[in-house]
Amino acid sequence: MKKTFFKTLSKINKKVLPSYSKRQLDLAKATKFQKALIGWKTWVTKNSL
């Protein structure tokens, strides 16, 4: 149940949220909001695996 939820959430994140790795974002210059999005996507990905 939990894994299915996070896999679905991961697919939604992939379609809705921007990909900073494709834009080659420098983490030292990222805003707090961008860092929060990166953390959110990392947490969801970790839980879906």
C-alpha cells in the first residue's frame, strides 16, 4: 500500500515538478524553494524504491 502510494506520487512529481538536473542547476546558487523541491523529490523517490 505504502509503496504503491509513493510510486504514484513519484510519477505525478515527474510530470508536474521541474527537473533541475536537466537544467544543470548549481546547488550552491539554488533558492530555498528549489532546495525544498529537490528534498521533496528525493524523499518521495527514496520511499518508492
